[in-house]
Amino acid sequence: QVQLQESGPGLVKPSETLSLTCAVSGYSISSGYYWGWIRQPPGKGLEWIGSIYHSGSTYYNPSLKSRVTISVDTSKNQFSLKLSSVTAADTAVYYCARQRSYYDWFDPWGQGTLVTVSS
Amino acid sequence: DIQMTQSPSSVSASVGDRVTITCQASQGISSWLAWYQQKPGKAPKLLIYAASSLQSGVPSRFSGSGSGTDFTLTISSLQPEDFATYYCQQANSFPITFGQGTRLEIK
């Protein structure tokens, strides 16, 4: 059974870089699939951030592309998100999830981690 | 970007009721649509993919239909555990986009 678990700082200062990691268990990332990040501001809807293939090919939402970097570490079976120059608008629960393709549905999802941007 | 519009934004219903939620895409997406259920403090859970395919383990009271621009999620007989927020998501065009959500509340 595939499981995903997000980790990272829960508080980030404005203008700094948000960094999160998604550890995957029960499946080897190097075997395939795409791996994505989605976020949800408190009380609001879902926004796709971007996705990565096990080979390292990346696909980003154009609305965030200038600030986003997603990378994969197959040796640790995890992938990571970096979002630079954060503001309060980036405060959200960040989820990682698996996809068959970079434009596909997400299943399964990690439990999510709340990141607050505040000084 | 393709805009996904759900209606209603919220609905009140009773256990045993039949409920339908709609999702409209701003342009045709064939059958590239998924439905998710999200409970408070939890991650979304995939219910339906490819507009009408039931994800493994999801009760058969959930069903999806539609193609092109208009889609529906139907819960045939509401159970207490079904009260949650539901989201649609299009997977036809880059970037992926979600509907704004429909909150299903107990009447």
C-alpha cells in the first residue's frame, strides 16, 4: 500500500523559501508514476502547484512557475518542494500525491502539512 | 486555464436522501474529470475518475456521469459519513484545475 508523508517547517518568514519533503513508502519512486504537490489555503479550495516524474522531468502551474522548484531523490524515495519569496498568501496546507501523468487525478494523497507564512 | 464551476456551493440534506452535485467546465474536457471527498482536517480522497469510474473501495452509492463540459456526482442514499466537501478536478488540459467545492451539510 502506497503511503505519502509530508514534512517540513510549519512556519516560514515572508520573503524566505518554503521547503517541504514528501517521503513515499510502499512503492519505489524510480519505478514510475508522477508525484505532485497541491495546496489548500485555510477555508479555501485546492490549487495544483506542480508535478515531477521519477526521471526528474518537472511540470509547474504557470501561476507559480517563477517561484517553484520540485526535485526528486530516488535514493531516499522522496521528492521535495521549494517555493521562494513567500508571502502570507502562500499560507496553506500542502499535500503531496501520486499521479499516472502530470495531468491526471491524484491518488493517494499524503495527510498534508500546514505552512504558515508570518514574521 | 480551464475553469471548473461547481453548483451548488453548499447543500443541506438528510440521511437517506439522494443528492446531486454538478460541475461545469469552461471548455470541453471529454471524460477527463475526477471527484474527491474531503472531510475536515483530512486530505481529499479520490471517489470517481474518468467521469464515471468508481475508485476501488468507494461505496457503490456514489456515481458519476457526464462528458464534454457538464458532469454530475450523485450519492444515491446519503449516509452519515458522506457529509463532507466535494471537489471536481479536470485532467484534460494543462494546468490541472479544481472546482471551488460543494459543502454537503446535515439538514
